[in-house]
Amino acid sequence: MENTIKQWIEAKGKLHFSLIDPDKQTPDEAGEMADFCVSCGTDAIMVGGSTIDFQKSQETTIAIKDAVNVPVVLFPSSAEAINEFADYIFFMKLMNSKKRQFIMEEQLRGAPLVKKFGLIPISMGYVLIGTSERKTAVEQVSGNLDIIEKDDVEKALKYALTTQYFGMSCVYLEAGSGAEKPVSNKMIRMVKKEIDIPLIVGGGIRNAATARKKIKSGADIIVTGTVIEKDKERLKEIISVIKK
């Protein structure tokens, strides 16, 4: 399978993805939000969240597809969120989960749907990093995790290398939506140094200065979500520094 993410990076350089959660606005509002993100220069729209269901996922994806001409990528928390109206799907494994549900069961349920709907799968190793005192929404939903503390670079690297050796297309280091702090620059730098596949970083990136540091540390793609909902103008600044 071709590495779609790697091809996008080779064609355009550092990338920005906008994450839109169907639980947080109506489909029409999501379409308007996606259109604004594209006007700011985002390279793809991710559709996903911690608790979305099929109807919300489908209606939101349709509205976004109608509004934009960049790739729309499903980022499902479970097989329930998979619909036929996106272009791609992050077919992912929560690498540091201790629950079979997130390591294999949702994938087994989802695989036939990916085939049926003709979605293009992008394999991903999803690695949650504990950067906050309180649990983020994704940590709460994911339940039993092999916790990776914010300064445990060695453990993060083990999961990143395992992702690569499994043959997956990319690694996503995720602090979680609304995280108090983003993934550290040191962790990004050390992981990027040792892997050969694209590195995605998200969670807790709320301003241009932070985004710039993550890019300089080695992130190939920056994902922002909460900032889109709370301060759209700041999104322009974030994307501008990624594209420099």
C-alpha cells in the first residue's frame, strides 16, 4: 500500500490538518468551519471525536464534503463512525491501549466497511501522551492505557518504532483534545530522529509560537481542533508558521 501521507508531504512540505468533532456543532456549522479552515490554508479536514455515532459522522462528513475541495479524512473513535462520504480513513491502532477493543476489535468491525465504502485507508499508530493533570476526553474513553508520561521519551520511542515496524504509514503523538500542554519538543525531536515514517503531532497546540516549535522539532503534520472552535483567527497564524 502506498504511503499517502508521505506523498502529501513530499508534494507540499509541512502540513496542517484541521480536526472537526461532529459532537460539537451542527453539520451546517461544521461545513462553514471547514470552509474557513481551507481559506486559512489547511491541507485536510479530519472528521472525528471521542463519542460520535454513525448519523452525526455521516451528516457532518456530507456537509464538509459539500463545502471544501481538500481531502476529508475520517478519524473514527469506533467502527460506528465510519461512513461512505469521506475520501480517506485513518485506519489506526491505539498503540498504548491495554484494551483489545482499541487494538483489534474496532478494526475488525471497521475493515469490511472500509472495503464496502471504497475508502482509502491510511494506517496509523496512534500514541496517547499524558501531558495533563486531568484526563482528556480521549483518555477517558480509551480507559486502560499504558501511560506515557510527558517526559518518558524512551517509552514513546518504543511505540513509535513498533508502529513503523508493523508497516504503518505514520505515527501520531497525541496529547488529546483540550490538553493542558502539548507533546514536548524533546519527545518530538527524539522520536523523529529515530523513525523513517511521517510524524503527526496534535493536542494542546493553541498558538503560532507553539506550532512553530513543534515543526522545528520534527513534526511533519500539526493537527489542531479546539483552537478552531474557540479562536478561528488564531488558526490563520498557526497555519502561516507551518507553511513558512
